[in-house]
Amino acid sequence: MPDKISVFKSPEIEAEYNAAYEAALKLWPVPYDEFYIPTRFGDTHVIASGPKDAAPMMLFQPTGAGATIWCRNAGPLSQHYRIYAIDTISEVNRSVLARPIKENHDFMDWAVDLFGGLQIERTDVVGNSFGGFLTVNLALCLPEWVDKAVLVSPAATFVQMWPSFFNLFIPAHVIAPIIGSEKMVLKAYDWMWQGYPIDAPIMQLRKITALNGLPRHGPPTVFRDEELRKIKIPMLLLIGDHEVVYRPDDVIRRAAHLIPGLKAEIVPNANHNAQYTAPDFVNEKILGFLANDIEGRIKP
């Protein structure tokens, strides 16, 4: 394995992040295992819960709090699945980057190594924000690995995100780390979260992540019509009614037009991280969407 490429600006920030991560793990409502899966891009940190003989479910994080953002979903989902909450490689989290992610195809190579290391042949996949973008990439490039997919407010993917998002996101992740402006970071998150309550450890992780700078990969992009038409797996799209990065109706219109059989719903009283701000609704929709496939994939 090549030498570690640190995603942190300093050992002190890394230590602060790890302390906040430990505090966030205390929010995890069910027993869990933590381990690392070696990949060609580095060792990927995983939080796993649920029966080891149950059908697998992969959870891909948004940029920010790492895999701990799924703390409000882990309980209900792990009753039926062996869930694997992934710290996406090259993001600020507990995964250890050893080789740069230079393009989206690199993420697919990483996913192949990750699934192989977990001994997963097929799985359902759930992703929020950048994790939703990755999930669509998986459905497009590695359909043989994915049974069903759930997208929670995928970043870009179907439509361009509004300039207002970048006008706050870029200063919070580029300028704020240079000048050490916590105020600039909090302004961006106040706009994103719109007053929804957030657990202190999760907020601390997001704040440290922003002040540390941008993740070590490129931004999500909008897929072309011909790419989206190739997706054949069942897909559920969930977007909060208080979304601030694009108009939910625009996303749903294009996604439903191009992906056969896609189901879409607006999540009431939820923001960009709907699985966190409206967990009961989102958990019910995820399990309902996947329900007719659960029993057939539980190992005897």
C-alpha cells in the first residue's frame, strides 16, 4: 500500500475530527462493528449493523459528517438488512486515502474493491447528496452489483445546482479554511439546515470538515440523457420539501422522464439531508420500496 495521503490539514485537526467522530458514534442506536476494507485507493472505514446473514445494504454519505450521518436510520434499516455505512474514500472522514481519486471512474474501481472486500455480490444502495450521485454512477456503470437504489437529494446528477449553493459552499470550504472563519462556515450551514435541529457531534463534524477544506475529489456532475436512459434497476428518489440546492420538481421531472420505472416523492418537513431531518418518513419509504425483495435475499 502506498503512503497515506492525509485529507486533514494538520494532525491536530485530525485528532479533533476523530474525537467528534467518537462522540457521533454514541448516537448510533444499535450494536455495530467498525472495520477497514483494503482497496487500491486506500483503506475504507465501514460501520456495520444488523444480522450478518441478512441482505446487504450500502449507505453512501453526503459530504460532511461521514458515515455517522446515518445514525437516525441505522436502527430501523438494520432490523431487516446488514447495513454498511461507508466513509467515502477521499472525503474528510476515517477512511485512509493512499491513491488520488482523479475521475468518477476511479470511484467505480474503488466500489468494486469495496464490494469484493465485503464479499457482496449484489446489494441495495442508498445515497444522500454526493452519495446519491455515487449511487447513480454505480447503477450506470456497475448494474451487476446493484439490485435497487434509493437517492436522497442527489447532488447535481439530474440538474445543475443553484448558484446560491456555490456562493455559500465555496467560501465555507475554500476561503473559511484559509482565514479560519468559523462564522463563514456557520452561515453556510444555517442556510443549508434552515433551522432544523442537529445533534452537536454531527454539527461539530460538519464544521471541522468545512474548515479543513474541500474533499480530495472532483464535484458531482449532471448525467447526460443517454446515460440516464441506460439505467434499468428499480430506483426511488426522495427530495425534501425544503431543499435549497435546486427545485425538487425539476429534478423529479427529468429523472422520471429518463429512468424507466423510477419512483419519486417529496419528503415533507425535510431539508437536503432528509434521512436525518425526517428519518421516520424516509426509513418507511426505503423499507417499503425494498420490501418485496428482502425475503428472497436473506441467506438460508
